[in-house]
Amino acid sequence: MNEIQASTEEPQPPTPVAVLPPRELRADKLEWVTYLSSFTVIAAALAYLIGFIIVNSSLFQYGMVPYDFLQPRYISAGLLYFAATTGFTGAIFLLIHLTKKKHLLGDVTNAEIRSAWIIFFIFGMSGAYLNWLLPKSNTIDGWLSALRYPSFVLALVVGAFNTTLLPLPARFGKLSLWWRIHMWETGRLSRVVLLLMLVNASARLGEAFFFFPLFLIGVWFFLSGFRPDQKVESVTSENTHGLFWGISNICLSIYAYATLTYPLISPHFGGGKPLLISIAIKPDNRKAIGRVMGREDWKCVMHNISLIHENSELLYVLPNGYLADETAIAIPKSEIITLAYQRKTKNENATCLE
């Protein structure tokens, strides 16, 4: 019989087979990426458009509208407005949503009290940590400033008034019942505290904060005009009403931000506050440029000039001379020998090197 000889070759390892994820999972991921990309493009376009309106409305106060379409500061201005409106509002209502719908689901009373305290503390702490985003006006009317402490104390009392922890006497039983039903169970407590803290922030920051209540009013009109419980016969009219007044108030908010808030934000954060610079003009045309600027020190390095805008060809400045303090003047960059940025106002308006 023929003997079968055993094979001496080593067995080959199995060929790895790539395991592809199910087609449904890959489709979901691609759909998510598509939505994210679309949202990013739309947000960037809105930021650019709103920033374009903000920057040019702000510059119009100085008598100039350059309409430079390729300006990075348009994006930064739009993002600042988004951060001060949708970002600030979104943070507040996200915490309120988590409090009511997750952490204290089913406990209406405690959820409403916690929501009121969230609003109180966020607005109270915004002055200390968000002054770069929510600046204070240079001057505040006396009647508005007088509302600061009364609104703060009233919001504190309303938010802390708890008839469960501190029961009222029996003769005030109706007040205790009314407070529970109308302030806690219907969700009015957080709205009252929000209104009082809006008054407090307006009294503390002045006109620079007016854009935010206008934004909230516009959002409220949108939500009320497109609420789900509308009657069929009034859907069109309510949608039109909400759309018109919502857009109108948001446009007013953008304009108020452009004229009252944006010029107070430091340019280091993308704002429109003028930068102090020192410049020296070329000898050929410095006499004419100096006279237009209203500066007698045109032969020297001129200090304390406010730079409000620039593009590839021109510097738009407030010369702070004897002819005009508020009107902007455009200086060709080709006529400038040197430019230095100042950290603070110099005591001397010029330094003569000759």
C-alpha cells in the first residue's frame, strides 16, 4: 500500500475580510455631514450679511459708507451679534430646558423656581464676565440708571418668595394659592424675573443693551405667529403678522447694535471701537493732507489719531484736529511713511524728529 505523506507546508493565515458598516449607517452619517455643512454655510452667509449691515451702519455715523465687500471684519461683527443674541439667549433657555424637562421633570414648582434663579444669576454675572461682549454705554440717562437697584431687589424678592418653605399666615391663604397657581404652575415666575433682569441690565449698561430686548421681542413675534395651536381660519394672518413684526424688530435690533453697541466693543474682539495710532506722512503731500486733517503738526509724527476703518488702499481716521472731530478723513496708504499703534492716549499730540 502506498503511504500518504503528511504535508510539510505551514498553513496560510486566513485572508482578512473588510467588514463594511451597514448601508443605513453610512447613509445616516453622510446625511448628518450634509446637514452640518449646509448649516455652516448658511450661518457664515448670515454672519457676513449681518456684519456688512452692522459695520456700514456704524461707519455711517462718521459720515462714510465705504461698502467694501471683502472685509474679514464683516464676519467678526456678525459673529459678535450672534454671540450676544442667539448665543446668550440659547445658553439661558438650554439650562431652563434641561431643568424643566430632564432634572426636575414632573416637579413643576421646583423647576419654575430653579429656572427663575438661572435667569437671575446669568444676568447678574454677565456684567462681570461679559463686558467684552456686552459693553457699557459712555453715558446713561438718570431716569434709566435709577431703575438699576429697584429692579434687582424686586427680581431677588420675587425669585426667592417661596410659600412652601416660608408659609404665609392663614389669612393670606388666597395669596399663597394664587402665587402657586399663577406664578409657579403656569410658568410666569421665570418670565417676570426675565423682564425685571432685562430692566436691570438696561439700567446698568444703558443704550448699549437696547438691542437685546428688541431681539427677544422679534423672537416672541416669530414664535407667536407660528405656534402649533393656531385656528385654521387665522393661520395666514397670524403667520404674516408674526413674520412682519418679527423681522421688523430683529432689523431694529441689528441697527441698535450697530449704532449703540458695536462702536464700544474693543477691536481686539472684532468690535468697532476706534484704534489710536500715530502716523507720519510723506513730505510731498503732507502739508495738504495735514491741513485737511486740521493738524498743525503735519511735519511731525502725529499721535492720537483714531483709526476707524481701512481697506487695501485707504485709512479712514478721525484726525482729532481743529477742523473736524467727528468727520472721517480718508488717507491713501501710499502717502504714509510709517504707522504705529498706541496702547493709550499720549500727552503730546506729535513728536518732531527734525
